[in-house]
Amino acid sequence: MRIFGKGRHRPSASWRQATDRAFTLIGDGRYEDAGALLTRAADLEPWLSESWFNLALLHKFRHDWEQARAAGLRAVALLDRSAGAPDWWNVGIAATALQDWPLARRAWQAYGLRVPGGVAATGEPAGMDLGSAAVRLSPEGEAEVVWGRRLDPARMEVLSIPLPSSGRRWGEVVLHDGVPHGERTTAAGHAYPVFDEIELWAPSPVPTWVVLLEAATEEDRDALEKLAADAGFAAEDWSSSVRLLCRMCSESRMPSDEGDGEHLDPHDHSEPGHPGPLGHRSPGPIWVPERECGIAAPAGLVRGLLDGWVADSPDSRDWRDLEEVC
């Protein structure tokens, strides 16, 4: 194997020591110190694509996208294989963060993905048809896994209504990492990857509200969610959709359905009386009329939406304590 006419050699002991120490420092959040060591490693072995890949990775952790793009391009210039290298994926993330669409397209195509529009297209990649997935918002803080629609390999539109602790809103687009941490499965057997958010890519102007509902039946609850969706916004029954998981469980393969009958999910760490559908035992499905609901809608619409929902069935529906939370 040769690069630019030079025989490729194993990295030196000094390179390995500097690199190993750097990643230990990265794990401790000491990015500046790690950067000095990885820069030294690149000076020691400038012909190794790994030297520049590691620097690009560090700059990604720091959200320094100009530097991540520059180091990533040096890494891919030294690659000894044409497709499927993670170096190209990091270039694609950096290019997407910078809205450098020609480079993003080139990166995804070099990785081996089909990007509609051809190599001459210069606009934002669209129509990649990557389907649904989940994203872990604020992975280093109060992490929350929500559902979304993948716009391309590095961006996801949030379709759930996040809890206010995440600082995120329905309809926002987040930049996410390329390696999934966990899966969510459905009763039908489908598995969806869970990606970690890197940063907010495009904010949403739609605020998040929390309201207490009195919904006599599940059909009453469903009617509000449909009413919001028909208006172009969203409502979500947090009393059913939220459950608390430890980090190990969250990053594993977890069912997303609630289950039926006598059930106590050992992975669900919510408690009775708190949000979370699996934090209790019951002999069968029991409907509790009082529901904590999240609504994503403009201030000028949300009360009219709720009043219209009640007017359709005043004997079985009511609401109170509406509050904007995000």
C-alpha cells in the first residue's frame, strides 16, 4: 500500500502515545489539551489519514466546523479506499453544519449514498428518503429521545413535542452524529436507530405549551391530536408517551410500545403518579381521564384549538392550566 509514492508505515510509538493520551483528555472534556496533542501527532505523521481524522473528530466535538471541514478534507485526501470511510461522514457533517451543500453532496456520494440531483447540483440535498428515526436531544444533559424525520444523513426534523427541559421545540431541525446509540423497536418488529444530537441546526418559531386535559376516553384524547395535526401543528399526550430510562437502557434496544395487561417494564424508571406509561402495575389497560398534554401551536391559535376540541364534546372534555413552557 503506497501513498504519494511513499510506503505506508505503522505509526510511531510517539504518535500512538500522543493520540491515546489525547482521547483520554477528550473523555474528560479537556479539548484544548487534547487538541495540542493531536496537532503534535499530525506533525509526527502527516501522511496518515488517521492523524487528520482524529483532528476532524476533535473539532466536531468542539463544534468548530471550519476546522473540522479543513482537517476532514486532509483526511480523505490520504484515504486508501474509495467508499464507505467514516472520514467522509465527518466531512459531510461539517459541510452540513456550514451549509456547504456541494461538499456535503460530494461527501455522501463518496461514502456510498445515493444523493438525488447528481454531482452538478449545488443546493441542499433533498429527497434522500432516509425515513424515520429517533434523536437523543441534549445527550450530555437531561437527555430525551424523540421521534423525527431524517432530511439527510446528518439532519433530522423533530416530529415529537420535546419536554421543556430539552430546550428544543417541535419542528426544529437538529444536526446529529452518524453512529447510532441505541434502537427503538415497534410491535410490528421495525427497528429505528437513535442518533445523538450535536447542535440545533434550524430553530422553530412554534412555542411549546403544557395543558391539563380532562379526556373521558382515548378517543377524546386522539381527537385533540388530530385537530392539532389538521391545523398544521401538533399535540402529544405526555402522560402516555413519556417514560424515564437510565442511560444504559436508553442506549440499548428498547421497545417503543406501551404493552398491555399485567406489566412492569424493568427498564422503565418512572414512578407511579409521574409521567410514564410503564411506571405502574395494572391488571389491564386503565384510562386515567386527567392527562398532561404538550401542544405545539402559535399563541393566537392554541386556546381556540382547545376550546374547539371541548365544543365538539363538552360532556367528555375539558382543559385547564395552559402554560407556555418553551
